[in-house]
Amino acid sequence: MFTPIARLAAELQSRQAPDSERGDVPGWVLVTVMTAGLVTTLWIVADDQLRQIFSSALGRVTGP
């Protein structure tokens, strides 16, 4: 009644144990890569402005 491929698929599915502790690794990798890309893009685009803001903030804290 079952084709060999369907029988193999059913056997493989029955052997797989649910693993609730595994997590969503590809999702976390995607989030990490996208965050790194966003930070890099913002850094490239706003490098001069970020340096100016940082220098201004340090100047206010340390004094002239």
C-alpha cells in the first residue's frame, strides 16, 4: 500500500524524538547577523556625526 519513499518517510518521522531544548538556532543567527549589519551600516553612514556627539559629550564631562 505504501510506496518505498512514503514508508521511509514514515519510519524517519517515527524515529525522531521531540527535542524541546534545542531552540531556534537559525532564527538567532539571522537576528545576530541582521543586527551586526544594521550597526555597521549606521556606523558607516553616521561616523562623523557619532564622533562629534561623542567628543562633545566627553568635553562636557571632563571640561575644557
